[in-house]
Amino acid sequence: MPKQIKGLAGRKPPALSPDHSEIDAWIAQLMPRIQPLARALDQTICRTLPEAAYAVKRMRAHYGLPTLGCVIELAAYHVSVNVLFYGGADFDPPPPLGVTDRTRYVKLSSLDEVERRDLNDWIRQAGLIQGWT
């Protein structure tokens, strides 16, 4: 059974900033094996959502848009990075993992997976659908 992500009840979204340096510092402190994957994901998100703002909260990177709130979260682990979409349940098709509220996610463990067509489509859709506000 897939692991459930805890809901957002009682939590406040991070304060977003146009300053990307917090994301750069977050990537730099990750395990060396995961840094290239996190950096590639960051570059893809920034390229796809050029108006994005950034934050790091609870050791996770957050990407958001002024009118939609936080739309994407990156959570890095020893062997993978989870890409969580706060409005993912509304995507067509939705990412495969997660059943809590509207959040859905995908787990990536290699650089090749960053080029997945569905991942890029989900990032694009994240820029169109209300996130965590």
C-alpha cells in the first residue's frame, strides 16, 4: 500500500520569495548523490514556471505562484526525490502516488526520470491549478 502524505491541516504554507538563493542552499546541503537530481528538477521547474517564487520550510523546497500559492514541493531522501503537487488530484492524469486531500506525488531516483513527458506535463499543470494557500 502506498505511503500516505499527511494533510495540510494546521500547517501554514511557507512565505514565498523571488530570491532563489534559499533553494540553492537547500540543494547544496543534500547528499552528493541526490544533488544532481534535485538541481535538474529545480532547473526544469524554473524553466517551466518562470514566474515562480521560492521557499524552504521543514527541509523541503517549495515553488509557488503569486495567484496560486505553493504548487510544488521537493522532498529529498537518501536515494530519491519526491515531487509533490499540491493540486495534483486535479491534473489530467494525476500523478500516481498519494491519496490525501488534493496532493499527489511522484518519486524519482535518476536523472533520466526528470525528462519524463508526464513529469513535465504535471509541472506545467501545476502552474494552472490552485495550490496550497
